Amino acid sequence: MLFAQRLQGVASSPVRDLLALIDRPEVISFAGGLPAPELFDLDGLRAAFDQVLSTPAGRRHLQYAPTEGNIDLREIVAGRMSARGLPTTAGDLLITTGSQQALTLIATALLDPGAVVAVEEPTYLAALQCFQLAGARIVAVPGDQDGIDPAALAAVLHAERPRLLYLVPTFANPTGRTLTPARRAEVADLAAAHGTWVVEDDPYGELRYRGEPVPALASHPVAADCVLHLGSFSKIAAPGMRLGWVRSPARLRSALAVAKQAADLHTSTIDQAAAAAYLAATDMDAHVRGLRDAYRRRRDAMITAMPRTAPPGSTWTDPDGGMFTWLRLPEGHDSAALLPEALKRDVAFVPGAPFYATRPDRATLRLSFTTHTPEEITEGMRRLAEAFGT
Ligand SMILES: Cc1ncc(COP(=O)(O)O)c(C=O)c1O
């Protein structure tokens, strides 16, 4: 056998494979979860890199650095998290190379081969890859428009005794759904009662287009000792920075730091320093407000076009935030079979099946509304209607 056993059955991400296929300017892509590049603050980020590199003292930002991360950056991130209702100190945080790395570090620290990981189904593809690579056995828990179903979760916790529960509770990838406050309280109680670790993956929480913020799972006192909360710079600043963080209970911190040392010693010193300088100099709340306004219009363009795009009998989510809507075609449709028809018309989406850990619903697909302007979205949906034969 050429490769290690842990790679058996772990496929390349169909999303990333598809992105390589559709990298042509004429394609309107609803496939990748790509933030709008024209909304990246190019001037602000260039100024931040300039600032940290333009004096001799800047040499330290090109040096090796502590594993836990840049202290200024951790303090600013902790301040922003606290302001959003999750009291956090710099000491609670480990800076990671994207929140994706936090998933790997958590898997390394917590999962032995054969460990059970419970996920809401469907869920974030690269989290499934990460847990599969760790040799975990993934158990799916059903949910509905209000997120994971607490009664079903209670049954799984009882029957399977998972080591870890993975959730994207706010504006989930791929469904766009948000776990309601009442269910959050139930999930926190259940996790605490069963001693199950919970990963609350929250890259989208700040991108809310309607309604009131909901409290983080990690903010429930009963679950304070078992919830790891993941955040990211990717969707509010720029994913190419590859900067994320994990807020973890004290008892896990040194294990995560050891895992990080083994992975990459520390996240890029210069990128962290520039991010800290950027956050200190920028009115991030105003920047995020600008993102929200732009993305709200894009979501509205997609949802408005949906009734004339989706075949009669389809259902879809109308998300309060984030980047995705989740479309279910009528029974009997296979979204993967429709993808070539869409690609022929220079429009793309991601078939839903790979987001399922167990039994895929092949009638589903994911559409991202953040990458293109409202006008392009309207045109893309027109092409999609043709591909669907609507
Ligand atoms: C739910 C979820 N978690 C984590 C990530 C990874 O983000 P990052 O760029 O911070 O590594 C993504 C990216 O799309 C995501 O959707």
C-alpha cells in the first residue's frame, strides 16, 4: 500500500476540485464559499504590512515567535469576542493558521483512531475530512430549520458516547441555518451532562443580515469547560491571511499548543503582526457593517430569483446571515447529474451529497451568494433555471 491507512476513504474535496475546474472569468460561480475580493480592504492591509515592516524593529516580525500567537492580536481578538457577548482573555486563545488548522489540532489532541465524532448532517466538508483523517467514526445527528435536533442528539449521546460533537451553529455551512437560543441551551446541558467535547465552529457569526445575535454555545456557563469556540479572519477580513483562533477551556490549552508545535511551530509571525496592526488601525465594526450591507443585497438577489429558478416543489433556506443557501430539488432529482448542464451554461454550484457523513440526500445542493454582484447573481440564477429546465 502506497499511503498510510488513515488516508483510506478520505476523498479530495469535491468543492476544491470543482473550483479548479471553473476558474474561468465567464463562469458565475455559486460553488466556492469565497468572500467578495473587491470588498477586501487592500489599502488597509497594505498599510498594516508597511507599518510593521518599515522600521528596524520590524525585524522581529520576521523571526520565530511563540506558539500561542502574537499577544497584541490575541488581545484585540479577545476584546472583540468579549464585546460580542463571549467573555474572553488573550490567555484563552491560540492563534491558528486558519480555523481549519484549529480543527486538525483538536482532532490531534482529542481523537484516537476509532473515536466517535457526532456531527449535524449535512455539515462542513473539510471538518469531515479532518475527522476522517484522524481515524474517527462519524455519527450523524439529524436537524431541521432550527439546527441540530436536541432529542436526536440526546439519543446519539446515550447510544454512541461520542468524544466530540462538531457544530456550525450560526449560519451553517452548507445550510445557512442557525441553532435557536433554546436549542443552544439544551445542547450545552446535554454536552455537559455527558462530558462530551463540543466544537463550536463560528466563521460566519459576524455576517448577520437580519435579526438579533444569538449567544454563543461557549457562553453557556454549564458548558464552559467543554466547548471549544473557533473564530476566523477569513470571512471578515481576507481568507488568504490564513488566520484563525481557538478559544479553549484551560484543561486543553497545553495539549493544543503541543499539537500546534508539531504542526507548524506557530502561525506566520508577519501575518499576525500585520493583522494586529490592521485591527488596531481599522474601525472593524464599520468594515463588517459594509460587508453585511453588500452581502445582504446579494442574498436578497439570490432568494428573490429562487422561485423562478428552482423547479416547482423545491425547498430552500433563506438564511439570516453567512454565505450559503441550501436548495432541495423535488424528490427523484440528482443535483450532481445537473452540474454538467450548469457548467455548460457557465454557472456552478456544489452538489449536496459530499456534505453528508452517512446517507446523502442527492436532491440537495449548496449555493453561495457572496462572490458575485446582485446583477451577476440574477444572471447566474437565470442560467441555472435553464440548466434545471425550470
Ligand atoms: C464552517 C467552516 N469552518 C472552517 C472553515 C475554514 O476557515 P478558515 O479559512 O478560517 O480556515 C470554513 C471555510 O469555509 C468553514 O465554512
